[in-house]
Amino acid sequence: MERDIVEEINQNKMIKYQWFIIIICIFLNIIDGFDVMVMAFTAPSVSAEWSLSGAQIGLLLSSGLFGMAAGSIFLAPLADKIGRRLLILICLFIAGISMLACAFVPSHSTLALLRFITGVGVGGILACSNVLASEYANARWRSLAVSLMSTGYGIGATFGGILSLTLIEHLGWRSIFFAGGISTLIMLGISAWLLPESLDYLLAKRPKQALEKINTIIARMQISRLTHLPTYQNHQGKEQVGQMTKLFQGQQGLQTLCLWGAFFLVMFGFYFVMSWTPKILISMGMSPQQGVSTGILISVGGIFGAALIGLLASRIKIFYALSLFLALTALGVFLFVSVSTQVNIALAVGLLLGIVINGCVAGLYSISPTIYSADIRSRGVGYAIGFGRLGAILSPTIAGLFLDQGLAPATLYAYYGVVFIFAIFLVLALGKIFYRQKTKPIDVKEITV
């Protein structure tokens, strides 16, 4: 009987080498979190140097998000053709060089362009590292592995904030971009040295020396060597079906639409909370320091929330764990503004809200690789993340329009709370389709999860 390496990984215990790969993915996400949030840390200093308007600052803040959407949609799918590892290295180079260039820009328009290019690199890294962490984890700990990877974003953002307080005062805002660029290029060297290629990619696409590369990797995972490449259904005449078409074939199409919708709604709500909370709280009577402190606590909560949903998913189905976090997020959003007049309570609720809302994002990252086969996984995950980024781009602008029309902050938060309730229905529908597909009598080699 022909061996199925993917199934062996799913059933075996996790060993140190697998956790080591996941740690590399966490560090990739730390770099991403720093590179994306650096503009928020430097915006006041940049604005002061060039006397920028609010619209110009808004362009600088959103250009990175536009780039991330473009990277997820257009770059990430290339990983299914050239490999996850190679694309990560390319994207690290793009992000690192553009970050360094940001330290020497002569104008805000050039900075906006370079922020877009950085976002393109970050979008590709995020999608591919998410897939790698999923593929190297076994079935039991897969959700935890991807969720732990998601904590890197919060760590990077928090570290960037702390570093900016020190560097900007003594060396100016350009030093933050320089530090980020150097860190990214160092991570490029580490990844080129230590990051392996995706086993699922090697098995599905069979590039040159695929067998040798697979045997090198599985030997480190304490799995016996293969004598020949297994025959996968993907290589039995089905390659004529376009990869984009595969995303929408039959039940796969329903899963794709549910996943895209869930990503859009969750990112729409997430970026409202992350972008507007400090400003709204200050307008409602908090001091600037208290408002910013609450925003920082929401970010810090994300470090714990991503790990928490991963642990919960090792005991119950990830779709149910995510639905629970979405419900708690909706409740937290409903409560948050009502307790804003009591600072200590608001800080506590802000921390809890940060835990559950970041857990929602981590949960979606955990789910997305599992619903696609290896030959379309990077494309499927990249498109889902990119669609979510569209929600992230639209959300702060729509909230600002509502506030300009005189809508009360409590009412606005209630509207955004409903967004998370809608997302629950999409996640439960996605789970129902996914588990129904899993119970069908199919060849285990047809799908690699």
C-alpha cells in the first residue's frame, strides 16, 4: 500500500523540528506586525516635518493596507507555482528594501508609494507563513500552531511601539524605518538558511529533486524515507482545470464564498476597533493618555487571544471555537462604550475585547488553509486574506463618515457589533459544509490538509 506522508504527519506526535518551523513563522509575523504598524507610530513626527493634512496622513496610513491586499491577492497565489519558501524569501526582500528606502524619502508621496510596496511584501509573507505553519503541524495542534503564529503580529506591533518611543526622540522617525528594514533583511537571511519548503507543495507540484528534498525534511521529522514519490490524484490528468476555477467548483465554491465573507466582516470590525477606539474614547471624556493606553491594551490582548483560541481548538472543533469568540467579541463591542466613563472598567473590558477580537482573526487564519488542497492552498488563503483587507481599508473610512454625520459613538459600536454576529452565521455554515465534505468516501490522497 502506498504511503501518505501528509496523513502520517497528521497522526504522529509533534516533534521539536515541527515546532521550530512554527517559531520561524512566528518571527516572520513579528516582522510583519512591525513593518505594517510602523506608520502609525511615526505618523505624528512625519506630519510635523512636512506639515501634512489629515487626508495626507490618511493616505500614508492606508497605503500599507492597500499593499497588503495586493500582495495577498496577486503575489500569494504564485506560491502554488514556485513554492511557499521561495515566495517568502522574495517578499522579505521586497519588504526589507522598501522599508530601508523609507528612511531616505524626500516627500510624503514617495513614502506612500514605498509603504504600498512594503505592504505588498507583507501580504505575501502573511499568506505563505500561515500556510506553512498549518502544513507542518499535525491534525491535533494545527489550529494552535497557526494561532501562535498570529501572536507574532501583536508582538511586532507592541515592540514597534516601544522602540518608537526610544528611537524617535533621539534619532528621528526615519530611524524606525531603518531598524525595520534591517530586521527584515536579517529575517531574510535566517529564512534562507533554516526555512524548509512546504511538503504539500513538493508532493503536489513535484519540482526538480522533489524526492530528495522531501526525504531530507521528513528525516528531520523522524519519518522514514520514501523510495519513490507517491501518486497523487492531482497528477492524474486534472491539471487542465484552472486554479481559479478550482476555488469555485461545487461545494468548494460555497466554502470559498463563506470564508471570504467571514474574513471581510471580521477585518471590517477589527480595524474599526483598532483604528477608532482611542480617538472615540478621548472624545467621550477620557484623557489622551487613557485613550491611548486602552488602545495599547487591546493590542496586548491580541497576543493572548490568538494563543487562547488555538488551545481551545485543540479540544473542540475550530469552527465552534471561532463562533464562540465572535459572539464574545460582539458582546464586548456592545459593552465597551457603555463603560467608557469608568476608566478602570474600560481598561479591563478593553483588554478582554483585545483578547477575543484578535482571537477571531487568528481563528480565521487557522481555518483558511484547511479547506483547500495543496495545489490551490496559497491562492485560496491569499485571496481570502486579500478580500479581508478590503474590509480593513473600508472600515475606518465608513466609521468616520458615520461620525461626521453626528452618529453617537455608542450607536456606531452597536452597528459594528452586529457585523460580528453576521460573521457567526458564515463560520457555522462554512463548518457545516467542511465536515460534510470530510464524511464523504473520498481518496485520502485527493485532499491534503
